[in-house]
Amino acid sequence: MSYELKPWHEIPVGSIVPEAGSSKVNKTGSWRMLRPVLNYDKCTHCLICWIFCPDDSIPVSPKERFETDFDYCKGCGICAVECPYNALEMVPEMEIKLKELEEQLG
Amino acid sequence: MAQKKVIALTGNQAAAEAMRQINFDIAAVYPISPQTELMGFFAEYVANGEVDTEMIAVDGEHSAMAACIGAAAAGARVITASAGPGIAYMVENLYVASGMRLPIVLLDVNRALSAPLSIHCDHADSMLTRDTSWISLFSENAQEAYHNIIMATKISEKALFPIIVNYDGYIVSHSIEDVEILDDETVRNFVGPSDIHRIPYPLLDVKKPVTYGATAQPDYYTECKYQQHVDFLKVYDIVREVFNEFAEIADVKYDFIEEYKTEDAEYIGISMGSSFGTLKDVVDILRNQGKKVGAIKIRLFRPFPVKELAEALSNAKGVAVLDRADSFDGIGGPLFKDVSTAVMMSQNRPFIHNFIYGLGGREVKEEDFLKAFDRLERLEKGIETRDRFVEYLQVRE
């Protein structure tokens, strides 16, 4: 992520952040060690995972759960614990990344 | 024109009276001796509807400061009070309050720290706040505590730094003195109305949402602290400005330090808080014996009036720093090291020695300070020698 570094005298007093939405700018998904992988065959779209997600990273419609927003999902695993249908499996991020890399390289 | 009346009050009553007159929006407190009585008096004002203050009884001092931080960030005028171990428990949040640049008034009714447990006065609690970037004022008596609280409210809001007003537990807090009280209107006009826009980013201004307490990564933390550093240096001028404004309503001109017979003094004693009266008496006794001695009281402890003190000590031969707390660091008491810095910056760099006194409420007598002046003079003249900079004044052998 690149952004302009302000000099000391341009920082708002008290080191506050003077506008809303800083949690959107900072993509905290980069911290993730484990990724919740959704098994769509088991998912009933009960939306319990959406209720429990502390980072609001599960996009839903009134009837449907969509794929987790991995820009912000920190991989805490609460969704996997709370899912009544065991539809979520926490998979090490490194395994997934390595797999993706292998596919890219052919 | 300000109306004044002189009434008999304890330090805690005088402080509660200042709090009533200022009419803080929020007081978040947890009781601890010798502060409990102060908040008891103030709770009566709240219960009787004499103030608009919302008093929040919290579960500890750490929470008291947390509540103050939240309320101050919202834009409220906020006060809390504590003592000794309560201040210790608050310390983490003291840094949060100053880092967020929130005006908050904290009354520290000075008390010793455990162990052994002591509810009585020394300055160890306040010394925990030395490096917290809080402004700190020391009061000699109930009158000064009353005045300091009124001035502190204004200083804190102008400087956007929280402020501590210290007064000695029991010695000041529970002793009755004549206190000159200003009328309510004068005090309220002096501090001005409480408006959320006194601070630049009030959380209650919902049209301009802001984040308090965000993370600063290594690429920003230094700049945040440097801004705090630069702004804390501006506090000197703000304190002087408010002291001058206060002189117009109270007919008393305060300064960062108070000098007593220092003009031609060869030996100067320095103390803070209630013991300064005793120190002045000792100066008078020694002056009657023909000795050129003087005394200095530190009123503004943070930021430390290092330039003013360097100037005041420039012509002295010897300085006795009287510390009401020990640092246990192999050097000396906390005040000793601050005064040593001033001595380094003074013209003649007088000889300096440190005495620790009055711990855990030990009564301070004239003979104690006479002993300090005597030892200082003998050391300075080379009649006696020392193997360390710091000595205890009142130890039973």
C-alpha cells in the first residue's frame, strides 16, 4: 500500500483520523494466516456467519451468503466455529498461496 | 468586579467549591483516601441539584480516566480526582489522554504509594505522572488549590493538554484554613461556557466523524510524538497568559516559581507543596542569625520551569533540593534531577545536594530544614564531605 507520508505539523492534533472510513482504506485481510473456505454444498445461507463476523467481511443479500471479502477477512475463524452445518473449513493461507503459485507457473 | 468572601474551608472543601463553581459536565471518580471526602462534598452538590454535573461512579481509577477520555473527546468539560495507588492505577490512561490532546482536570490529593501501605502524604504518586505529558501544578495550601483548579481548567483547554492539580493529602486536604472564594459568576466567566467546539475534533459533532485512538505505525509514531513535544513547549506561554488573566480577577499574581528572600541568598532551599511554609519560616530563623538564605517553591512542575529556575539560582553558592519522594535510582529524588538540569543551565552552577523528607505523612519540622541548610553549607564549604548526592532528613538511627 502506498500513501503520502505527512510531515509532523500536518498531522491533526491528537493524532486523530479526520475522516470516516479508514477501515475501508486499510486492507486488513493481509494479516490472515487461515482462510475460511466455504463448502457451498453444505451452506444453507442461514447467515449466522454474517451475524458473528466481527469485521463485516461476509457480503450477503437477504437470502444468500456470498464469498467472504478477503480484502478484510483477518481469518479469525469465528464463522467456522459458529456455522451449524460445518460448511467452513479454516485452511492455512500459505497452502492456498502456494497452490495458486504452482498453477500460475504451470 | 469580582466579589470575594473569606470562609473557613478544608482543602477538599475548597476544591469541591471550585468544582461547583466551574460546573463541570462530567466527573468520573472512584474513591480513595484522602480524595474520598472531596468527592463526598461534591456528590452533595450533585444530589442537591446545585450543579449540572453528571457524576459517574466507576469501578476503578483506570476506568475513571477512561470515562474522562471518552467524555472529553465528546467535547465535555471533565474532572476526576484520585490519590496515591489510584493515580498509579490510572497511569496507562494518562498517556492516552495527553496523546489524544484532551483537556481533562485531575486533582491529585497527594498520597504515598504502597508498600508498606500509607494513606498519608508524599509526592510519590505525582512523580508517576512526570513523563505523561500532563501539565502539573502544585498547591501549597487550600487557597492555592482553589485557585489552581480554576486556572487549570482554562490552561488545559487552551493548551489542549490534560492537567493535574496537586495538593498534599491530609495536610492540605483535611486542614481548615481561611480561603478567599470568588463569586460564582466571576469564576464561570473566567473559564467560559462549556461548548463541544472548545476542542478541534469533538466526537459529538456527528457531521464530522473522526477516529480517536487509531494505530500509528513506525512511519507515523515519531511525527505524532514530535508534534506533542513541540506543543508541550508552548504550554509555558499559555500558563503565563492564564496566570496573568487570573491576576485580574483574584488580585494575586502567580508565577511558575515562588521566590522567598532569594535576591542576595547564598544558600537556597527548594520544595513543593505544603512544606514551603515551614521552609520560609526556616529562612526567617536563619536570616535572623545573619545567614543569607532563601527559598523557592515550584508551582508549575510540568512543564518544568527550567529557565526561570536557572535564572533564580544563578547567584547562589549552594542549593538544597527537598524531595518528598524517592526515585530509588542511585541518583536522588525526582525534583533533584530536574533542579540539577536547571543548575547546569545557570550561570554559576551552584553546589547542589538532595534531601528526602516527609515520606508517608512524616511531619515536617523547622529543625529538619535547619539541618538541611546546615549540612548544605558545610558541604559547600568543604567542612564536610559526601559520598552520594542524596540523604534522608528524618531517619531514626
